[in-house]
Amino acid sequence: MKISRLITYVIFIASLIVSCGKCEHKEISPSQIFLLSDEEIVKLEKSSLKGSGEAAFKLWKHYGVDRGDSDADKSNYWLKIAARNGHVIAQYNLAFSLFYEEPQNIPEAKYWARKAALQGDKDAVELLKDIEANEKSK
């Protein structure tokens, strides 16, 4: 497992823990969280393309986080759609990924970190500080 995938997985699990406070606790396996039927995928794709960040985020999880046969292109596509649709965790994850995995995309990483920080994501505030410190050191 690539270290970047491991980091993304850890971030995702942490986001589940944070969001779990809003729901009843049920024991579910990771595969139940991420695997979607063809029908669910079609519905989520339509909803995502109409502006749902949550639907796109679910597709990102389905295509990437827990699948050994993950489809990185589809996963990244839906993460970007989720971020564009205002999903704060997607914005943070996209910024994190761009900053640590694609140094040529630092301006885009900064953009998404700022968007998430403006929505109150404390981790994004810290990431934005790291990005800005990195820019100053160059």
C-alpha cells in the first residue's frame, strides 16, 4: 500500500469518526461503507453532477479508499467534484493530496486548503499554514 493511500485512508477514517457523532453507532465493515451497487452509482453520479458534494464524496470513497482494485482516475475525479460542490472534507483531502503528492500543484493545494479553512475545518487551517510556510522557504 502506498504511503499516500495509507494517509488518505487514515484521514478518511478520522472523518468518519467525526461525522459518526451525528448518527447512531452501528458496527459495519469497511466494505459496507464503500461498495455500491450499479444502481446506487448511477444515482450518485447524477446527484453529484447536479451539485451534491456528499454524493460525489461517496463515489470517491467507493472508487478509492477501500478497494485493492481501486481506480485512481475515477477516485480523483469524484474527489474533485465533491470539493467543487463544497464538501469540506473533500476540499481538505484534495488540498492534502495535491500538497504532498503533486508539488507542482501547490497553488491549487493552497486554493482548496483555503476553501476548507473558510468553512471552519481546523485541519485545513493547519495545512494552509504548512503550504504557506513551504512557499516562503523556496
